Amino acid sequence: MSAANALSTIRFSDWDLSPEIANAISSKGWDFATPIQAEAIPLARSGRDIVGQARTGSGKTVAFGIPIIESCQPTGQTQALVLCPTRELATQVGEEMRWLQGDKGLKFVTVYGGTDIDKQAKVLDAGCDIIVGTPGRVIDMSKRGHINLETITHFALDEADRMLDMGFFPDILWCLERLTNRQQTLLFSATFPQEVLEAANEFISGAEHVMSDDLDVEVPAIDQYMVKIGRANKLWVLGRLMIRLTKEDQVIVFSNTKRMVDLLVERLDRHKFSATGLHGDMAQNKRERIISDFRDGKTRVVVATDVAARGLDVDGVTMVVNYDIPSDSESYVHRIGRTGRMGRKGEAWSFVSGEDAPNMTKIISTWNMVVQEVPAPELPEGVDRDPVRKQMDWGESADVFGMVPIRLSTSETSKLAIHNFISDQARLPDLAIGQIQADGTIAVVEIHREKAQHALDALKGKSMNGSEINVQIAN
């Protein structure tokens, strides 16, 4: 639970919780509930179905954990199932519910892929009261006879929007059809796309809808910046951020693909920056070790995909970098929610190329966010050389047709003469030369981006009409 959220005026002691849970909460030093907890817990304890909207770090695990734990008894027969989109989140939810139960004695089993299936089967066959798992492995274990969904009375679905994004809804419906004795359903999500709402209405009728009060402002203490930069120079900007880090800083760099995670780690290492990659193709034990090291402060920089980062709920994260801009606004919300926790200051930096701009505009308007457009940060005092050299980015300079404007100092006004001069000197095909504008002092010529650098190099030092020309990119 993050103190970055404004707390409600409701105390946990107001609810007459079971002694085991009350003592566990007291041992954490918690007094007041978060807004989503204050709204959801009383209704869920009364047996109502809940559809709750709350962002990452709002304390929603406790919001569904308390009513589930209170409803279960240590009998060894499975009474509750919590489904999560990733193995990391399932592990985190399971750990949080274990300490939340205090001394009640419930047996929890966390079930997910990427681990020894026979060992998990033996643990399940020994009996458990609550299962926390991912949809695929829960279905697998059910088909193998190690999970009996018919005994389950309480069902919780965490981060439903991510379930939808990852294509898990058919799996969820498969489970729901077999939860024939389901008495209560608790569904939580940071966002509610139309598809999630329709699916929720399909398997939860008459649910109470509750939401956190702080959804409009995701992380109150966070500063959001965006740097408009071509893809070729995103690493240059990242280098300038990295060189400014202190020993206390921890950073998550987000990429949209597993391949880009690996490339970024490799490129950062080449420039003497230590970073650890995290994505779904890694072995489960390796991913858990990376997350543990990051949580313990042994690792300072992690480069991750959205799905893999679901387990990275670390209070000490001081900066989030969107190296790639996500295609949907919900992912952006989850990303920046990783920093600014526990009342700490946090920063989110987004690198926005020309092709990223529409997505970034949609994100800002959807969440009514204030994101400052700024240049790349300056080098720190005493550093006079960039750790990553800035490159010429022809793709970012080109228009939608791939043409880059080149400016030449020349008195020539004939467009045909200028065209022929460039074609001859740079040995360019006619199709690589576009529109030409000339006023007798300056000529602006469009050159295709694949030939632009070659043209600049070839024309340097050349003379036209008896005068040496000066050639550069036109701003």
C-alpha cells in the first residue's frame, strides 16, 4: 500500500476486523484506510460483489484481501481464487495476503507457469485454502485434477484491464463457468475500457461500483517531462539522464518489446552504464531474482516490458523512463505509477519521436495530465562530453514522403541547373531529388533521407557559378 495516495478519514479500527487481521495491520503501523479500501471493504464484507477502479499502489490488494481472508477458514479445502495477469503480480499478491491474515493459519498456494508443474501439483494435492495464480496455470491444474473449482466460493480478479490486453478473458470465462458455487466476485482494475465493462457485466450482475478518489491525478508528487527526439537519438537522451543519477536513485526504463529490452541493456553496457533487463522470455527464477535485487537496492536500473514490470512495486523508484511510448493510455498510467511512492518525489520522462506524437497526445488528453515539453537535460557540471554521441537522425528530419530539406548558398535561380548540379556532383538518381526553391541567395532542395548524408558529404567544398557553396540541413 502506498502512502502516495491521500488517505481517507476511515480507520481500520472502525470496522471491528478479526483480531488476526487487526493485529497484522497494526504491526504495519497502518491507521487509516486508503479511499478504495474505505469504499470497497465494508461492501465486500457484507457479501456484495464489487467492481472497483483504483490505480496501481492504491492498496487494492488489501481491499479484496480482507473480505476474502475473513470469509475463509483453515480447512485445507480451497475456498477462494485470486487471478492475476502475471507471475510477478501473483507472487506479490500472495505474499501480501499471507501477512495480512496474521495468525489465522490459512494455507496459500501461488500457482503460475514457468515453474516445476509436478512440485506445484504436490503442494495443491496436500490441500490449501486460497489459491493465487495466473489463468493459464490454474486452468492446466484444474484439467489435471489438482484444483477443484467447484469448492470455491470467493473469486477475485486483479488488474482486469491487463487481463484483457494479454488475451486472458477467454481463460477467465472458462474458470467462471466452472465456479458453480461462487458466492462473491471482486473485480479490480486501474482502467475500464468498454470491453472490460462488457465482460464484467456478463459475469457480475448487480455489483457495487466503487473507485478511488485520486484517479485523475495518478501520482501527486511526480513531475512528468517529455523530450521530442527521433528514435536514433533516444539513447543519447537516456545517457544524459543516466549520468545525472545519484547512488540513491533507482530507475525503470520501459520498452515496448522484449527485443528492445535486450538491445537497450547491451547498448547501455557498451556506454559503461549498468542495467538489468526484465521480460517474459526469461526463466521465472531469474526474473524473481532480478525483482528481489531491485527491491533490495542491489540493482539501480532495470529495463523492462510492461508485463514483466508488474512485479516491480518498489517504493524507492525515483525515475521512470518511457523509452518507447505505449500504444494505450492505460499502460502509461501503470508505468508512471511505479515512482513517487511512499510520499517520495518522482519523475517520469518520455521520449517522443514523430511517430510517437499521436499516442502521447492521446495519453495526455485521456488522463488530463500536465506533461512538460523540455529539451534533453544538460550535462552535469564538470562533465563536458556526452556518454552517448548524438547522431544525425534523417528519419526524424524527413517529411511524410521521406524527403529532407537541404539548404545551399548559391546565386543560381534555375531549378533545373540546381537539380543537374546536385545530381552530377552527388551522383544521385532523379527520384532522390524533390522540390527545389531558389531566391538567388539560398536554395532549399529536398533530398530523400536515404541519400541525404551522402549528398551533404558530396557537396561540401564544391563550387557553383564560381563560388563555393555552403550546404547544411534546412531548419
